[in-house]
Amino acid sequence: MKKTANPQKNRKKMTRIMVGLTGLLFLVFIFRFSMIMITKKVNGENLSEHVNNLYTRSSILAAKRGTIYDIGGNPIALDATSYSLVAVLTDEWSEDTENPNHIVDKEKTAEVLAQYISMSEGEILTILNQADLKQVEFGSAGTNLNYATKSSIEAENLPGITFEETPSRLYPNGIFASHLVGFAQSSASEEEADANEEKKLVGMMGIESLYDDDLDGSDGEVTYQEDSNGYLIPGTQIQEKEPVEGDNLYLTLDSRLQIYLESLMSQVYAEANPEAMTAMLVDPETGAILAASQRPTFNATTKEGIDAQWQNLLVEDTYEPGSTFKILTLAAAVNEGVFSPFATYTSGSVEVEGGTIRDYNKDGWGKITYLEGLAHSSNVAFVKLVQAMGYDVWESYMKAFGIGQSTDSGLGNEATGNYSYTYPLEKANTAFGQGVTVTPFQLMQAFTAIANEGTMMKLNYLDRTEDPNTGEVTAIEPEEVGSPITAETAQTVLTYLKEVVYNENGSGQAYQIEGTEIAAKTGTAEVVNSTTGGYYTGYSNYLYSVVGFAPADDPSYILYLTMKRPANLDSLNGSKYLSEIFNPFMTRAIEYDNLNTEITGDVNQASMPEVTNLSKDEALAALTAVGYNDTAIIGSGSRIVQQYPYAGTQTITNQKTILMTEGAMTMPDVYGWSKDDVLKVAEIAGINFTVEGEVYVVFQSLETGSILNAATEVQIILE
């Protein structure tokens, strides 16, 4: 008989099971809760960290990028804040109708802004009249504005005009060895930059790029906790990691010489209209580059002109040097004992297997001495010298001088040059600088052996580095890179090179300088047409050059200039233009060299005092106190923000001092000024001055006191 089910018994059984399960779950919960309390983790996630992340905030403490100075401690590149101009068009952001935050009068706004940025009223008005936009910017004309310009615009009290801050790099000298120094810019402007990455300055060219890791410091950080309302949570600590500043670099460049060189280069570049120009001034004893420039160039702060030429021509461009290369041929011949200055040869032409080599005077000068051949820059003479020493011996000297080899400058895309040396005609052509290509760096390094008793010095642009966090200074020692000739040979070559300048038939007579004996060699090289592979023809299609050593017997300086394909030349005489740079610049360099050693005659020397951040009256008083009585002021403000010459510079007290104030730049009265002083103003203000004439200013197109801005063009006429 089947048993009947007991419902009550089943219910009790289920109750016991449920109670058991509940108890088990409770135990599991207790265990789990205990483990969470102990480990503070759920599914591997740290709860403490999660909570902290919810309430923890941090901010970056940006590290200061290292400053780049010249040899004397004058700033070349330093951190700054630039400003971008923004115009608010919508009235939605104006809460107070009496104090609007948007553009109210577009015509007036355009009229005022045109005084400060390089845009016309019409162009500005077109931007302000754009429909359906809440705010607008003004392209490149409205970016990279300095504090003085920002302050001047703000003083106009234009409703709706605001500014955005961007970390930037300031280059206070404008055009200043721009391709060598390079530039840095905010990573925020780079397309490849991470949108979430903190804005920082990144070196893009030249020394700024090469030493980016050294200049770039390490950012710090501030960490703290705040509640959901944004208030600091009581009892929490603010953790701060201090930023580490980047290293400061002191270059070998001398600002006094560099600024003057830039002025002279700009002048001749405008006159001659060449395809390109280069200039280098080097101390042969150390290899230090004291000044260097090129054309085309650019303003490192505004980037104006950079699209015309990205290449650093000093290390990236190769060319056939022409007759300046004969210095190396002469040195090899003297060293080998095959140069007899008074031995004679027949000039005009010489037969070489494969062809005939001629002098630029195809008829020659008859039977002349080799010393006369040097003065005439005779190709024939130098071919005969190479033949006398032997082609293999000559090639060994070219290698010893570093021809066809890198100088290990460290600068980007350095070229090595080369030479063709298979056939007798090719070998003979190298004797006078054709069929061999070099860079200015290469050739200048080789020239140091001539001026430095036979020892060739590595060219150097970095004098020392400084860790601003510790004060530790690391000096860069001069480096010898070879001794291709003896000291006796070097001295003999310098003696012979004086013939080029002082012989009545010398090709370098234009480079005579009063009071200083010069050794020099000129060059006129054919230029290869990259399209046809042949040489260009015509007066304007040569590379003109000169290298000079001063003083001739014991050179303190080597100056090397090149000018490629000048459009405004009506005869085979590049010295016409190159001497306009060489003579005044070498004279200035020698003057400064003398100032650094001794004071003679009625020359007055003083150390330029620091007058920035002083009022105009205080600055003038400080300058007068030490003998500087000729001062010009640019600007409408009351405080000095820039000075030239720089503080601490040893100068002649009768030279003009130029001071710039904050606020809008204004045109000074330049009547009676020298060309040099006018060009200083153009350089320091970054304004395009068109200068005609040579002696003293008799006319200025812009009235004294008129506002200067990037769009201003000023015509200056000198008698």
C-alpha cells in the first residue's frame, strides 16, 4: 500500500534547506566583505585607488626650456609667452550690455587693429563680417604677438577682443644666425602632436633641434584631492614634484658681430639680388664660430622668410669653390717644396691629357713668376704645381684637409662633398677648385690650418653648457683634427697671400683695410646648371667668394664670404659687393679685438650697464653715468624692455645705444644717423627698412613718433 505524502514534513525540510543556504550565503558575504576590507580589492581592482582617482586631481608644472646665450651671456633664444588675437562676434557671451564682451563697432575695430598686425583694415573687416561664427582669429598675422603688442591693443579698450596664451620661444634679435640657431615651437601647433599631451616647446631646426634633449627640462606635477564640488578635501596633502629646468647653452657667437653681419648681409643681398649668400667668421686658434649667416634667411620668432630656404647652406649645400681652393693647393706645394715664388712659367694655357686648361685671361700675362701667378689667380700656375708634386700626393693633401669628408658638425643633413679623380683632366681641375665640391664648413675648417700654424681645428659653435638646477658649468674644449702642413709652411702661405691684396696686379686689392694687413684669396667659380649638367655662362652666373685672414702675420680671424649668381652684376667683379661686407665687418671685428686687449689713443671703452626694466629716465641716467651719451628710444612706453648693445658688453662709448620700451613701437628721428645705426633699428624692431645711399640719413619716409608694426615699410635715404 502506497504511503501518503506528508506536506508538513516537506515544508520543514525545505525550510531547513533555505535556512542553510541563507546561512551559507551570509557566511560567503561575510568572508567576501572581510577580504575586501583587508585587501581593498574587488575583481583585482584596488578600491582605494578607484576612490582616489575619483577625487584626485593633478596639474602639470611646466619645466622651463633652457636659454641659449651668446659667448658673452646675451640671450639669443628664451622662453616666452606669445599671444593669439581672438575676436568674439556673438552677443550670447555678453551678460552686461553696458560692458559687452563682443565686437560692437567692426569698422573701428578693424581700423585700430590694422595699426598693430600685418593686415589691412579691409582684410580685418572681411574676417569680422563672417556670418554664423561665434569667434574668429586672424591667421598668422594675429599669432605670435608679444606682450608689448598685446598690451598696446588692450589699451585701445576694444570690446570683444581677447587673447589666447601659448608657450613660445622668443628670439629677441630677429634674424640672427637663424639657420644655425634654429627654432623651437609649441608641440600644440604640430599636426602629429597628441591632443591630450601638455603643450611644450620642441626644437625643429638647428641647435634648438640638435640639443633638444638638453634644453628640454622635466615637467613637475602637483597632486591633490577635491570633492565633487571642486573643494579641497580637508586633511589631504598636496604632493608636489618640482620641475627640472633644461640646460642653458652658451654659443661661441658674438652678438655684437653677428648683428652687424646680418645688417651688412641684408644690405648687399638687396643690392646684388643673388640666388644665395653665406658668411662665416672663425677664430682659427679655437675653431670657434664668432658669426655666421646666410641669405635667404628667416626671422626665428615670426618665421617670416622660412619658406624661401629651409637648408642650412653652411653645412647642407655643396658647390665648386673655385680659386679660394688654391690656398690649399699652395699650402701643399709649399709643404712639398715645389713652390718657388720667383721661378717662371708661361701663363695663358696648359695642355693636360684630355684637354686644355686656360687662365680666365685666355691670352695670359706672358712669362711670369709663380708669385705673380698667385696674384693673378692663374689656373695654369696651380695645375703646374699639382703636376710637380704628383697627383697622388695632391690627393693625400686634400684628404688631410678634410675634403670629401664630414666635419662631424652634428647639424642635420650635413653634406660631405666629393671630387672626381679618375682622369688626368679631372685631377688637374681640382688644383683650382673645379671638379671638387665642398661646404662652407668644410672649407673654413681646412683654412684654420693656414691661420693656426698648420694645426686644423674642428669648427665649434658651442662654448659651454650650464645646469641651472646645480649651477654646474661644462666647458667645450677646442679640438684638433689634424696637422696637414707645418707651422713654417702656414706662415709662408700667409706671406704669399698678402700678394693677392697688395700686389699691383692682385685680384684682392678691394679688400685692403686701413691700419690692418690682410692676407686673402678671391674666387670666381663656375656654377653647374642642374638641368643641363653643364656650366652656366654670363657674369651673373658665377659663385663669387673671398677668404681673408687678419691680421695677416698672426690671424685672429678668418672671414669667408660667398655670393651665388648675383642678378645685379654687369662685369666679372663680385668683389664690388663682397667688399661691402668684408671691409666694414673685418674692421669692426678687429676693433672689438683691440678693445678686448688694450685701449689706445682717444678710444673710450666701457661696459654697457643693464638698463632693462628701468624707466626711460633711469636708463638714460645710467648710460650717461658711464659715458654713453648717444641714445635712441623706440616705443611709447615708460619702461625699457630691450637694449642694444646688451648689458655687460664691452663697447666704444661713442656708438649709438638703442633702447626699446614696452607698448607700441614708434619711429625714431634718424636724420643724420649712419647707415649702420639705421640698420640696427630695423633689426631690433623687425621692421622692413629700405635704405638708399651710404653716409648720413637725409630723409625718412615715416614721420617721427609714428607707430611701427610688422606691415610698416620705411624708406631711408642717405647722402
